[in-house]
Amino acid sequence: VYYDVDENNEFNTGDFVGANKPVRLVKMENGTPTVVDTVFTDANGNYTFKNKISNAGDYKVYIETYPGDTIRPLNPSTVTKIGNEFSSYEVLPSKLKENENPVPNMHWAVVDVSLTRTDNTKIENLGLKTVYSNLIVKHIKREDNTELSPTTTVRMPRWTPYTTSPVTDTYYEAETPLPTNKDGEYGDNDTTVTYYYVRKNAGNVTVHHYEENTTTELATTLVLPGANKFGLNYTTGEESITNYELVAQPTNKNGTYTLLPQTVDYFYRRKNAGNITVKYLETGTNNPVHAQKVLDGTKKLGLNYSESPENITYYDLDTTNLPTNDSGVYTASQIIITYYYKRQNAGDVTATYVDVDTNTALHTPEVQNGSGKLGLAYDTDQKSFTNYTLVAVPANKSGNFAVGNILVEYKYRRNDAGKVTATYVDADTGATLHAAIEQDGSRKLGLPYDTDQKSFVNYDLVAVPTNKAGNFAVGDILVEYKYRRQNAGDVTATYKDEDTGDILHAPEVQSGARKLGLPYDTDQKVFNYYDLITVPTNKSGNFEAGNILVEYKYRRKDAGNVRVRHLDAITNAPLASEEFLDGSRKLGLNYTTQAKSSTDLPNYELFGGIPANANGVYTAGSDIIVTYLYQRENAGNVIATYKDEADGHELHPLVGQSGAGMLGVAYDTEAKTFDNYDLISIPANKSGTFSHSNVLVEYVYRRKDAGSVKVNHIEVGTGEVLHSPSVLDGSRKLGLPYSTNSENINFYDLVGVPANANGIFTVGEQVVNYEYTRKNAGDVVVRHLSKYDGSELIQREVLDGSGKLGLNYTTNAADIDYFEIDTIPSNKDGVFTTLPQTVDYIYRRKNAGSVKAVYVDEEGNELANSEILSGVENAGLPYNTVAKSITHYELVSMPGNASGVFSENEQTV
């Protein structure tokens, strides 16, 4: 059943098939219809009644049509053409609408079919014409009137039922109520079904602006409604809030509306203000009179402040110069509030200076004015007067200005002087020539004195004393009158080292002045560390006219030796040869030693300082040991690292050797071994000497080569390679993990993941075999059909598709009695696919020889025209000939081949 769109009276490309139409087979017997069977046309518009009748007779085929359908003109179908065998209607109750009450009557196209034992197959095609219209289904977004889903258009004959439904979308839902025409039938004109969609509702987005660490709102809360906004983007922004700054942007300040409500929290902190400094200054001097106060402005910008003056002892607030900014608001800049004060007036301070005994003023009084000085410290000048001493420091010498006047009295007394003594002696011997004469100095300091110059027999005054007359002084005054005897030669005693000639003592000279003839004696001295060799013969004697030399000669004693050692302070090991200072004849002499320099002892420095006996004096007895201790200088550290050459990652924690006290000491580092690694080379500085700088010893290792990993993809059972093998190169990968993957191979399923799909690179090569099995395909059914009624002429052949997806198949036409191939299917050879396939070979009957029925008399004369039954496509079919009724003749006998079967050869009956 089809609709002849192009009106050429046959079915071809562009025509519609009449699917789902009721078709009824009715047997007519004596004018009475009996329904044999009712079927519906399939999706291709085909219907078949097979094996439904057992008796020859008259039949009718009814096909229900839609209102407005008209039957196309008769056009008998052929082997290559689907035409139209129907030409009339009957009105019968509808099968399509049999559920309606009452059941409406519809036009049924009807065709008569006559079936006999030999003529038992009929093909009856119905060509219709109708009005065609389109079903247009649109899916429109209500928000912007654009398509949510592409518009679909389906063209079908009028009255064809249709159903539609809305699409499913993540963010949209169909607006209700749904279109009233969402289900129905194709009409005379195009039908448009429009579904409108609205965006789904989302949760609201609430935006808060909080003060930091609180839920105090600093700005109006903003709610972004989520109605019909699911999936749309939202944006929020910070507020500009006076005196506040944003702490940080919230991570969800911009985002997408979701089904659940969301909150975006902005946090602000009050900005820092400048500090407020409150100063308390003295009017006129600007000196501080009280510690200043600092009000911290941290996080206070815009807050109020208020200050007031302090009560300060000795001061009155200067009300003529009050600050105007002692209350206000914290600002970004610093604020200075200054209170000014005036010091109160005090009495004067007067200092007087008088002689306590005579009340004589020694200095004019000194007055300090107390105006504006109440409470200030004062001090008076304690003066010094020649020859006077202050009796006592006044208790109020220093103090503070007070309300009344203050008198500070300094009282002085003349000092006592030393006595003045006049002596009269021999200038050379000190022998007294006259008793001393004393003058008392009590309370006479600075007053004048004079002494008496006397004369003595046999003596001459050497000189008049310079202090014969003067003023009494603080100390005693000795006025010496000296007289001198006649002169003699000097006696000189010398004291020398016999070996060196060094003077052991300054020569002692006994002057001979005024000593001629007097006895002398010299001092035999004892010197530490020395022995006198002999006593001089002229050690004692009498002064003579000439000079006398007395020589004392000494020899220095032997001392112990001095040994100087230079040792390591830690190990006590000697760092240099011991130094030997010989003590022979050196007792009491100084010795000096020196520490070694850095040139002498590289890498060492003195430890503990210079020894106490580094320098000293040779002593008697045991040797003196001078020990210099040294310690090695600090060096840089030695750090050994162990790293992978490829990526520099550490194979072992770094190993450090401290350089403390190690300068110049040899070091060595350890070359470690690591599984799966080779050391590339021994670092040049593996061993060395600690130096001032840090030493980095870098051990670099290279991962060993491993065997490669070959990944095969093969068919299970056959070992056939299904995909190019891949090779994971094992170079420098020993011990590293590897991973492999299966391939997506057409027509094959992976059997299972091999146990070694993932593993570790090893020394030897490894093979990973992924095994696949070919997928099952749909079977290929090979049918051998009659072109006339589509019946199967022989048993169908089924090519099993198990495990054959993608393999080739081939089929062949069959050798069927009386039939020959009519149409070779285009898919006779092909490839197994996922879905089952049908290969239909169409056969037609072979041509047979014709059957000629002749009507003759016994003489062989033709009595009537012969009848020829064509054998075209009738091989193997039965034929039947009928005896004619011929005037004046009767049938003598029925020929044996009156009925028979068409054969290859022509037959005559």
C-alpha cells in the first residue's frame, strides 16, 4: 500500500508507504462474505496472507483508507513495477477506530481475487492519493525565543496518527500545560506543535558584607533571586564602605546558579588610622611637662576620640592656648593634640658668703629670681676663697623653688698654716750647728713670716735660703741654713757584670767636698742572681786629695733553661719543634717567646691566648715550660649529596661533615650504592681538605637500563596480531613502574587485563600480551524467495555470526528445480555486522515449453482453434486444458495429458 506522491500510478522514490493500515481477506461464497483474516501493513506498507485458505474460490481484499484518500487509476503490477490493482470502495465499520463508540464507517478499498488450485498466488497493490501535510515540532526557550532543540519536520498523509513529547534538558523544563495538539492526526494543512521551555528554578544567591570575624552587616544584604536561572552565571562585587577595606575576594564571588541556595560572604576590616599623640608642653619653651600619650589608630579609621588636659604639679593650664582638636574622628593622618601649661611663681633664692669669725663678706650675695619657677630645682654656687675653708655646706645649698624666699648662707674660716722652722746644719754631714727655731702657723695661712740668718765658726754659709722670708703656707716650711767644710777628692764605688760589663748598680760617688782626711767606706752590695767575685782591697779608706775608684765585680748565676712548646689544644700533639733557651749565667734575666704565625702553622690559630709565662725571668731550679696551645681554624662544611641525574631528586639524605675546627684537615666522603642505579663518576672532590668555603660533593647517579616492555595485542586462540605492538623503552628505567593500556580494536573485545599490564622495569625484557576475542555479530540469514509471492523456495541458510563481527561472508544462489535466479542481492557477499542481516535471492520460474491444445476429429482435422498455454515462467507448474463444446461433435476421449505439468519441451494435447 503506498501513496502515489508524484502521481505516475506506480510506487517509486519519493512516494510514501501506507503503514499500519488494516487489510482484511474475505471469502465470498454464494454472495456471503466470510472474514478469513485481518492484518496490518508493516512499516514498509507490505501485507501478506499466506497459508490462509484451503479451497479455491472467490475472495476479496479490503484495505481501510483515510477520509480523503482516493484510489489511483488501475495500473497492473509487473515483476519490475508496483502498480495498482484496486478500483472501487465499500463502506464498512472502521478497524482503526474500533474503540470509538459508535464505531465510524470508513471507505475500504476492495479488489476481487479469484484463486484456484493452480492459480493460488496473487499480488494486489493499492495506490492511493491524498493530501499530505507536515508535522512541525518546535522546542522554544521562552526567555529568548531561541531553539532549545532543532525543529523536526515529518511529512505524512492526512489522518496519519502522531504523538510528540518534550525534550529533556539539564537546565530547562517544558512549560505546562503542554500543547493541546501534542498528539493527533496529520490534517489538510501543516501542523505545528510548539513546546515552550522555561529555565529551571535555582537557589537564590545571598551576598553579605560583614565586618571581619563578625556577622555584623556593613552594607545592605543583596539577594540575587534564582527563579528561572539554573545554570546561568551570576556576578557579585565588593562594596565601597567608608573607612573599611576588603580582607580578600571570596572564592565564589562569581559563579553559576545551582539548585541549592548559595551565600557569598565579603569580609571587611576597618582601615588603620594615624595614631593620636597628646603632648603636654610648657608655654614659651615647648619643653614637655608630662609624658606624652599615644592613642593607637590601628583599625580605628572613622571612630570617635575625646581627650582632656592633665593636672600637673607646679603648673597651670594655659587657657589662652587650648587645642581645638582634642575631640574628633580618627583620620588617615596622624593627629597631634597639644596642651600648654605655665609654671607657677616661686620666692627668690639668695646665697651669701662671709668669714665666720669676722662676719666679713667674702663675695657679694647672689640672687636667683623665682618668677615662674615654682617646683624647679635650684643650685647655688659653693665658691672657693684662697686660704679659706667652708665650715659646712648649707643644707639648702640645692633644692626646689618654693612659695617663700630662700636664704642660703655659706660660712668660711681662715685655714691653719704649717709651722715655719729654721735649721742650721753642715751641708755635707747634716750635723746640726744650732737648734732649730719654730714659728707657729695656726690661723695664719697666707700671712707673712721672716727667719734669722746666723753665723758659725769654721763654716761658710753656702747661700741664703730662698724662703728665708715669705707667707705661711698649708704645709710646714723648712728654712735650711747650710754650711760647708773644705773639699777633698771623690770616692767612687762601681758595680759591674764581669762578663758583659753591664752596670749592676749606678756608681756610688762619695763626694770629697769638705771631706779631706775623713774616713770613707763603700757598700758591698748584694744583687739578685749575682755572686761577688772578690772584695776590693780599697773597699774602705780615707778621703784624699785625688779621686778614689773602688771596683766591685760580679758574675751572674746559672738559671734553669726555658723550653717553648707549640701543641694542638685537642690532641696535645706537638705542632712544631720545641724551642730551647739556654739558662747558663742568665738567672734573673728576662726571656721572651712568641706564638707561631699562620705562616708557621697554616690552618691553626692560637687557643686560650698567650700563656702567662710567655715572657718572664730566668729562675733557678727546674726548667721553665712555656706551652702555646693552638686549635685548628673553623672551615666550611663538607656536604655530600646523592641525586638522580635525570630529575635531580635525592636518592639519599645529604650527608654533612662539620667544618668546625677542621681547617686543613683531610676529609673523605662515601660513594653510596643504590638499587637500580650506577654512579656516573667519582666526584673530583670526593676527598680533599677542609677549606674556608663550604665544599659540595655531588654524587650523581644514573638509573640503570632495564629490558624493554613489549605490548602485544593478539587474538586469543590464533595469536594473530590485531594492532601494532608498542615497545616501552627501558633505557634508564630499571626499577621504575610501567603501565600499559589495551587498545580499542574494531570488532574485538578484550578478554581480560594481563597480570603484568602494570609492573616494574626489570633487567630482562618483558612481554605483555593483551588477548582479544572477536565480538559476536548478527547472523546472516540467506533466503531463496519466489519473486511472485515472496515464499521461501528451499530451507533458509543461517550463517552463524558468533565471534565473526567484521569478518567477510559469502553466499551463493541455490539450484532449485524449475527456478532460476531473478535478482542477485547486493549484499550477497559482505561483512558480519552487529545487527542480523538478511540476504534474499529472488527467483523466477524457468520458461517451459508451451502446451498446445488442439481440437481435431479422428482424421486429424482441426475442429476449433487450438489453445496455446504459454510456458513462460511456468516450468514445473501444473497446466489444465479444457475440452471444447464443438457443434456436431462429441469428445471421443479425454487425452491423458489434458492436465499435466509444464516441462522443458513443448507439449501437445
